Amino acid sequence: MVCPPIIRECILSGNMLTFDIGKCPLAHTFFKETGETHKKTMREIDFMTGGEDFQHMLAAHFMQTNVYYFLQNTPGDKLATAITMGGMGSLPIVNHSKKLVGIVSEFDLLNAIMLGKALKEITAKMVMTPTPIVTFDYTPVEEVIHLLQTKRLIRVPVTNKEGKLVGIVSRKDILVAYLKAKELPLPWWS
């Protein structure tokens, strides 16, 4: 079985940092056939042993660094495929230096369809929300929670001081960090 061109192009062109092969048997087969490797980048909380101070965590501690991201000239049909296959509601859009310039959501793509536009004929730049809401990798956990709650967001892109995309934080990531921090550390003799 051959991986669909959309997935192969995204993997080989580097428009995505990673593709979750667990969610796509076609991508899994593609990796097996081509010998490509799939590396899972772990969050800092994945290394936690418990007993950490949750209140002093920063976005960098619990953000996902495996992020789908696309360029402004990416066609809408490729964005729709990534959203549906990746199980996400939105995708960060970056320029060639990986600076975040927008975000495309399911809502944006559905609006284009409602206006009678063919997704393969539009680009991310045409439908994206420019200057999306972001948080920074050095933002304290309470501020990230406040942002997600007040703006009613499920996830938010994380940038560094230069505005480059470095990750995404979801509500689930914060809950995982909380639970990991509250675990009791293993005794030193185990």
C-alpha cells in the first residue's frame, strides 16, 4: 500500500514536524515501505517523576512540540486533510522562518465551502485568521489557563520571544501536567 500523496508530500517536504502514524495506517505503511523513522518528541512533563510544583510551571514544561504547521501558500484541501486526519480543530500557519503568521481552523474552511469556494483553489493565507491568540514558552501555567478559559480556546500556539512557533498547549496538556505534578515521587531505593 502506498501513502496518499498528501501525506507523503507533507512528510517529505517538511511542512509538518511530524505525523502521528498511530492514527493513520496509511502513514504507518508509508514509513515501513520507505524506511523513514518516526520520532516522538516528549514534553518535559513526560520526564517528571512527581512532586513538582505545578504553580511554578511554564508553558514550555507542558506544551506539545510535535506540531503540524503549514506555510501560507498551502492549499485548503491539504489543510482540511491534515485537520481531519490529525484530529485537530486548527493548524498554525508560519512563514519560511517559522514565524507564526496565522491560524486556520475548521470554521475557516467551512466558511470557504459555504461561500462556494473549492478548497483546492484557496490557500491558507486566504482563509487564515492573521495574528492569532498565542502564549509564550515562558508564560506561567496560571496565565495559560486564564487565556484558555477567558477566550474559550481548546488549544493555543506557543511562540518564543521572536514569534517563532515552538509548540502548542491544549487544556488536556495542562491537566496531564497537573496530574503528573501531584504524583508522589518514587522512593530513592526503587
